[in-house]
Amino acid sequence: MSDGNEGRRLLPPMAALNSFAAAARLGGFSRAGEAVGLTQSAVSRQVALLEEWVQAPLFDRAGRRVTLNAQGRAYAAEIAPALERIRRATARVAGGRPTNTLDVATLPSFGMRWLAPRLPRLTARHPELVVNLAARTYPLEMVEERFDAAIDFGRPAWPGMVHELLFREAAIPVCAPAWLEKNPIRQPADFLGKPLLFQTSRRGAWDQWLRVAGVEAPPVPSGPSFEHFLMLAQAAAAGAGAALVPSFLIGPELESGSLVCPLSIPLTSDDAYYLVRPEGVENPALARFCDWIVEEARGAVAA
């Protein structure tokens, strides 16, 4: 059996572990420093201390560039859940937060149009749960702020996190009825030369849609862009141009007629909406929420 000294030798300093975990998650020492409140050089020293402690390199270094190596990836995947459990246990003890309360980060449009309207059904099934929603645009914010779970689009490779598939989206071209009268659209190529609107993080969406629709054309000139899909949809409904918007986000506008779809050609991809949660965290409230939202997503897809 290992004695006390052996046990201490296998428990590296927490500052070194925390710096390494941040660098592994964020892909470098500079961004890790911002996350843990240290300078880049201080993070570098903490990682070097950890490498000396474990007697193995965890990053490959080429000049000032560092890349997590295979041994580092394996180590990060092993320690990330343990560090997360320590953080959450400490937060519960220090903050006195009830065990039935969850903090969930969500992409703004998804939260407003898909998740929030369904919460009454969650309350009906689990009246003891209290779910606090916070809108976050950038995925790393979700991880760094220590939410119990997050909704993200795509599938970033976060060590120590589990991704539960919710559903994929289909973006369709939409516009205001009055805009369509002035800009008749009878075939996909008719969108060329018309005022087009863009979502900030998907500026190539119109080019992709045209290719899917069988139109070979030069890249579409960039037009006005909007960070959130609901802002994009509102601009289209106001007559500013045509937009590509996930159909599940604009059900009310399509039903009321403030937006119309001139051509039913969807743009799909392999990316999807996921519920992201920490791996290995025992949280009955989170487990109930996870089961519920996955069931809701499957029901929405079936419908």
C-alpha cells in the first residue's frame, strides 16, 4: 500500500493542474492565462512544473507555438472531470445553492424560440426543478463560466464533456411578402443580384445554398449581417432582404405570414444542436433535465 509521501507525490499542485487543464481546453497558454487569471508566462511555468512532476512532456513546442500531444490529451481527458467535480462541490458548499437548481447556457435564438416555450412541460413533469437560463453566443463562455449544462451548435472537442445530440437544423430562404412581390423568385438563380441578409457566423450560407440548389455562380457579395437569427428574421420580415434561417426558429412568422418561403429547398449540414454537460458528474437534477430535453428534441423531430 502506498504511504502518505507516495500519495502526495501523485497529487500535483492545484495551480499547475488548473493551468494545464485550461491550456489543454483552450489550445494555448495565452488564452489559458486569461481564463485562470495568470500571465502567459506564468501558465507556461505552471505547465512546465506539471510536466516535471509527471516526468513527461504534455505539449509539443515549436518556437513560441505549443500543441497538446497525445499524452497531454489523454491526461487532460482523465483529470478534467475530477477538477470539474471539485469546482462544483466547492460551489455548492460555498454558495449554498439548492441541489434542485440548474444553470443552463443556451444560444440566444435557440433559448428564446425552442427551449423557453417548452419549460412549462419540464415544470409539469419535474416541479421540483429550477432551471435558470442564460444566453451565451460563444461556446467557450459556456465552459469557462461553469454552467451545469449548455446548448451549442456544432460539436467542439471539449475534454471531459459529454455531447447529447438534440437535432440537426434545416435553413430555408425566407422574405417578407411585399419584398417577394418586388423581387419575384421563381427559381434559385433569381436570388442572384437581390438584397441578401447574412448571419454573422455563417457568411457562406448563401453560397452553400445556391450550390445545393444547383446554381453555379461566383461568391455572393456580402450584405448586412446579424449576430442572432431572430434579428436576421426580423430584418427579413421588415423587407430588408431575403435570409436563410433555420425553420424551427421562425414557426410563428411563417404561420402569421410575416415571412414566406419562396422556394422549399433546405440547407442542411452535419452540424447539430447538442446538450453539453460535464462527464462523470453525479447530479440527479441534471440527469432529469437531460432526459427531458433529449425526449423533447426527439418529439420535435418526429413531429
